Amino acid sequence: MTWAMRWLTEGPDSGKGSPDWSDWKERPYLRYEMSSAEPSLSWNIALRFLRNERLPFLEGFYSLAAGAVSRKFQGGVETRDGINGVPLTNAVLATHLRNMLVFENLEQSGLEILRNSPSAWLLPGREIRIERAPTYFGETAFRIRASSSGVEADVQLPKRNPLRTFKIHLVDPRGRPLREVRINGAEVPIVEPDAVVIERPPAELKITAEFRN
């Protein structure tokens, strides 16, 4: 996948753009991170997510939402003007959205929330709420409230399989790094500028994070 990605992003067809994607004589290329052949099969977007290449991932996610969904009935399509009613596209979009909200990092026996998510989700006054989300580790739930100074989050972690790590990504819309983080009232060290990482977390967390002014 890594070499294929290099061919798509650095090869002879990189940077190519055409409004007509129905010419099958052309080699596939990426346009705004979306495949020119079949948008729903843009596997490169999943690779961007796993690499934590947040902005290219989001570019691909929004490209799918704009270019792989019919304007007439809001359903998935094989190509922009091609076969309609392709459920795969809807499933791919839902999977990307689910991974942004809740992602199981099985290599680290951990759970992550808001990984590679849009910073606009944390604009002041906004709230993100998830209830009874099924994961490999068990059900999880959280409520995140954003303000002009930071974020407050109440998290209920799974109990079926213990977590080794928990991580909440907090990308400030104004680009400010974290200044102070408290978990269940106790201040904890900041190990990443835009994420809170907890080893061996308790089942219930109240997180208060403030950004630098």
C-alpha cells in the first residue's frame, strides 16, 4: 500500500485532474484524495487515517461525501455520473466517521476518540455525544463540550476487556496546543500537544483540558 500510494502521489499521473471520470482508458489517479476510477474504493483514505495524516484524510473523507453520493437521492454511487445505489459507498463513509469518533487501536490494546477528526468539531459551544458504542473492548460512551478556552469530557470506558491505553485527540480550531490537563481532578503531564494519553485508565474519566492563550 505504501508503494502504491507513492505511485499515486508522486508518479506520472499525480496532480492530474479531469471533470470526466468515465473514460476507462485512463489510468486511475487521485483527485482531492479520491480515486478517479471508483470513489468508494479509495483505500488511500484509510491509509491516511492509519498514518495519522489528518488533513489528507479529511480531504478524502469530504471528497467522498461530495463526489461519491448522488445529488438526487443522497445514496452512494460507483462514480459521480455512474451506477447509482451502491451501498458500499455509504458503508465506507460510515466506517470513516465511526473511526473518527471511536477507534480501536488493537496493536496497543487501546481506544482512541476523535482521532483525525475535524477541528471544527471543537468550536466553542459545540458538543459531541456518543452512547453505548460497541467496541472490541466493550461498550463505551462519552460527552465532549467545547468552549473558547478548552474542552470538558465525560468518558465511560469499556469494562469487558481492560484497556492498556486511552487517548482523546483535541485539535483546537485556533491551532493552540494544550496548556493544562486534569483527569478526575488531578493534573497530569502533557505528553502530546493535541492529545491526552492515559495508561491503564479507570472506567470513568472526567477530563478537563485547557489550551494556551
